[in-house]
Amino acid sequence: MTNPCVVVDRPATLRGATAAKDVIPANIQMNDVQAAFAAVNVQGVRQYYECSDPPTQLTGLPESHFKGVAAFGDKLIFSHTNLDPIFPATNGRYLIGNVITAGDQGTIDVDEYTQHAGWCHPCGMQACGSFMAMGIQPSASGSGARVSQIQIFDIRNANSDHPIVLLGAIDRPHDGINGVAMTKEAGDNGRYIVAGVNGNTLTVYRSVDSSLLAPSCVKFVEIFQDTHFPDSGAGLALITQADGSLFLVSMNANDDGSNSLIGLYRLDCNILPPFCFPIAQKAMPIPGMSESVTLIQDYVVTLPGIGPVLSGLLKPLDKLLNSSFRWGKGLAVTSADTLKIYATDRNVLPVSKIAAIGSVKDFSVVVWTNDPLA
């Protein structure tokens, strides 16, 4: 099935350098993906971000949460749903902040609306060089006349804290979308590979052209579908190995946020029939509780009168609000031998908005890596 060139709404404009020499066509190819996966340290490090402009109102917190994390250079991009039964929104959100290289505190510098209007549920995503694939639905269920899309972006603007640029989309009229991954095949003429999962159905697409910029067109062909993919609801990441092999990483957890796991698969799209073969799985323990959650809990209990009662009602939600692959998740290839894996808290909490708390830890991200120097 061939998807035509689709541009949704009016895209943002590219700011700053636009010459071809400034385009990074792909992620770094890894020398040995299986060795890198096996070497990922299960002891994660927790980092925090201040987000002075929360992506949802307080009334949207119960239904809205982080979905994906993508890394590009020294930036992290976070997708966040924007579902609010009291004050209905028209768009989802994405946040951009610097990769934290020293200490444990960073700042969100960009809080933008996704495209297009009426679709408030962005999903998983992965950057591939200067480009990014992100899933999006009109609602949490993906129901409606147009069920879901995988949108393709030029993300060079993120380097200068400006909105990313929508290039086109892969329409998915018959299924929703959850995890989304993107890589580029090896070789000068390698095509872009995009994978998307919804429930237990994994679908893989290949671009018609080796470029995603004009005069090429964002056109993808479905090349493979597996209706028995074992990681239902998972986040995804694709990695190209230096020998041309393709690998798929899943990031998954239970609905309550517990049992965060990563899985490794070998993906071969060049044989008939194509296949996705499981190789390994690893439990990724979450290191304690996010201070963003405990700070709010400690503050609520001090409220006159209702504080202890409200705190008692919120306490069972601790595990649900803590970092997990159930919420924002992503993977970045940082060198030919190293990678990083990310898991966010469920929500941005208004910690920095409450002066009495005295903290700017609005949400946290757990980072795992196989880099011994990190």
C-alpha cells in the first residue's frame, strides 16, 4: 500500500541554517547492537526539568500524560497528550529542553502545539538525524473517520528552540498508533524505515526516496505487518548496525506503570516474508520515587483542614505518577558503541508554580546507558 505525499495543516517554517550540508540524514550506525543492549546498566539516573508553562491545565492531568521522547543533538523532545474533559483542547503538545550533561536539573525552553487541529493525542516518536517520526491520533482510542497518522518532521529548528517543521505524514485509516520508530538503511541510497505499533500489530514502512526534503516527497510504502507482536502498547526505537542489519527495541510497562522492560528484536525487511525476531529482554528498575511526586505530596498534607485527607487520597497514585515506560519513553544512539534510554514521569506537576515548595522539579526523566563514562 503506497501512501501519497500528505501535508497536514500549515507547517511551521524552518529557521536558521537550511543548506543541505546542515542536514544530518541519519542516526549513528552502531557497531554491535546486541552487545550494546546487553551492556545497558539497569541502574538508571534520575534528572529533572522545570516546565514553567505546563502542557495541560490541572483539569487535564487525569487523562493527559507524556508519550514519547526523542533526542537530537543536545536537545530532548517530549510528546504529551492534551485531553481535558472540562476545557477541551484542540491540539496536543510537545516540549523541547536541553540534554542535561551536568547535575540533575534542566529547563524546558519550548512548549508547542502539535499539528493538526482536533488531534490532541500525540504518541511515541524517534528522531533519525535531522528528522523525526511521531504518531498522532484524534483521541486516546484513535477512533474517528481518520484513525491515526505517523507524522514526519524536520527537527533542525529544535537546535535553536523553535517549532519543528511538519514535512508530511503516513495515513493509517484503519488502525490507531502507539509506539513509533525511525531509522535509515545503510548506504548512500538507503531508504528511511518507520515502524509503528498499536496493540499487537506492528507495521513497517519504507520511504520511496532516499531523501525526505524537496524535490523528494514524503512517500512511504507499507512493507511488513506482524499481527502477533508480543509487546502490546510498547514504545519503539529502530537502530541500524554498521553491517546494514536493522534492530528494533521495545520499551514497555504495565498499565499502572510497573514492570518496565526493554526488548530487542532483529528486523529483516529484505527477505520474503519479512520477519521480526525476538532476541532478548531486560527488566529496567525505576530508581525510587520521583521527587516531583513526593514534593507535591508533602505540600498537600500541609494544607489546612483537607490536607491529610487529600494526601491520603493521592498516596495510592504514587506508583502511577512515577517514571515508567508506560509514559514518555525513547532511545538515542549516542555513539557507534553507546546508547541512552529514557523514561519520564506520567505528568508535568506544578511544583515550580507553588512558591511554598521552593523547587523547580516539575517532572523527572530516568536515563539508562551502556556508556561507562556517563
